[in-house]
Amino acid sequence: MSKHVAVVISEDPCITARPVEALRIALGLCAGDHETTVVLLGRAPLLLMEDTDEIVDVDVLEKYLPSFQHLSIPFIVEPGTVMDAWSDDFSVTIRTADEIRQFIRTADRSLVF
């Protein structure tokens, strides 16, 4: 049975490798029949920016990002999140904090990083 999974990433990808690992896990969940959405909070949207030089494990990130584009895996970010033109290649939706909370509450499963 298909589950709706929310992968919430709020850690800074310039400090720890956990956000990149969280994306790898989210991609793995999409390989099954799960409906997966990735929520990027705080500095986590840096994962979808063109300038990724300071991101920990950037080589791993660059290997997986094309799959997110190809599969149109949805991302949710907060209002006021600065994105660049390269980010337009991803399926990014802006939601308010209340909408994000409601979305996570309605998911069958949530993974928080």
C-alpha cells in the first residue's frame, strides 16, 4: 500500500552531511510506491542552488540531483526563501509555516533531519 512520506530537512548543508544523506534517503523512498515530498527549512534550500561549493558531500549531492529533476519529486520551501534560476529545474512550491505543519500532520510517515 502506498504511503505519503514527508522528508523534512532543516539542518544546514554547509555544516553537516545529514541534509545530503536525507535527500539520498528521500530518493530511495521514491523508488518504491511511496509518494514522497521533501520539505526544506532554514538553510536546507541551499541544496537546490547552483552554487554548491560549500555544501558538505557536494559530490554525492551532484550525483542525485538529476534524479530529483527527472522524477519531478516535489519540494516545499518557506515564504521568503531565496532561490536562484537553477532552482527552477526542480518542482518547488512555497507554503506558509501553517501549511507546512498541516502537510506534515497529514503525511502517513515523516522523517525529520
